[in-house]
Amino acid sequence: MPATERAVELLTAAAEAAHDKKAENVLAFDVSEQLAITDAFLVASASNDRQVRAIVDAIEEKLRIDFDAKPVRREGEREGRWVLLDYLEVVIHVQHDEERTFYSLERLWRDCPVIPLPSPGPAVTGSAASSGSAAE
């Protein structure tokens, strides 16, 4: 059974929050066929420990506000090298670039379907969004 609609919604919102904090190489995998404990993984990376923490904080805030979702488990925050957020339906990995390269989660889960995510883009302000294109 593929990842649930809610899992995809959580991943999409988490990816948007990660992109807002300049996360790199954000990928999502449907692991529902391989794991019974979760539907999907989101993996994102950052160039330093401080950015890893900022991305994690932004994801947590977005999912709490938009979905009333709180992680049941949060690991690795103290070191800031690889933080894992477990929301049951989805597990989010935010890794320092070095950990991302070393552990290569995308290689480990390469047989799992990739879940399409929105591309990072410039933030749209409320006034530009409501009045149409600012470049008209």
C-alpha cells in the first residue's frame, strides 16, 4: 500500500519549511512497502550544524501549526549533525552535508519510489500573491 495522503501532505509541508531555511537536496521516499513502522522518509541536508537546527525548528513549527502534528520522537538535536523527527506516518532526517554523504540514505532506499515534492522557489509575499504578478 503506498504512502497515505496525510503522509504526503506532511512531507510536502516539511519540504516547504526546509526549503524556506535553504535546505539542500530535499528528497522523499515511499518506504511503506519495506517498513511497517512508517510510510515515508524525508531527507534534507545543510552545510552547518546551526542550519540543521534551523531547518528542524522550521519543520516542527510548520507541521505543528498547519497539521497540529508533533513528533513522537526527536533524536540528535544536541549534536546538530543529524536530527531525526518521527511523526509516525513520516520520518524526517535533516543531516549535515558530511553525514548525508557518509550514510547515503538515498542509496539505502534507492529501490523505494520517490515522492514528488514542490521545487524550492522564491517566497511570495501576501501583496504580490493577491494582486497578481509584480512584473506585469
